[in-house]
Amino acid sequence: MTYEVVWTPDAERDLTAIWLVAADRQAVTTASHRIEQELGRSPLTFGKPRTSGVNRVAVVAPLGVTFEVIEDDKRVFVQSAFKVP
């Protein structure tokens, strides 16, 4: 089953800021695309749990995201994005 992936406005702002200053913008674009694919496919096995099994963090260098999975609605909310070395 697939999940709808929703980037919150804060996460979109984070991603934009990271992309604008990135030395390799294509790497950021590729990472965000892969993250979105994984979140849409199997968010509960992607990344690692934070405060619970549905609040998670995942990294696909050079990008990381925090997200929440709403299993009943089959939705994933990306809450923030951050740059990783």
C-alpha cells in the first residue's frame, strides 16, 4: 500500500534553504526524491524511530528529514529537513 507524502511548510522552507546554499544541488534533489519514494512506499521501516515508532528520522546524504506517520490515513508528514555532512 502506498502513503501520501505531505511536506509541511516548515519542511519545505528547510529544503529550499538547504538547496539554495548547496554546493551540489543535484545531490539534494536526488536525496529528496529518494526520501519521498521511500516514505511513500514503507515509512514505518524507513529511517529510525525518534520518540515513538511513528515519529521517525531518516537520512539520505546530504539530506535528512523528520517525519510522522499517520497509519490510519496512510499519510506521512515531513516535519523538517536538515543538511548532513
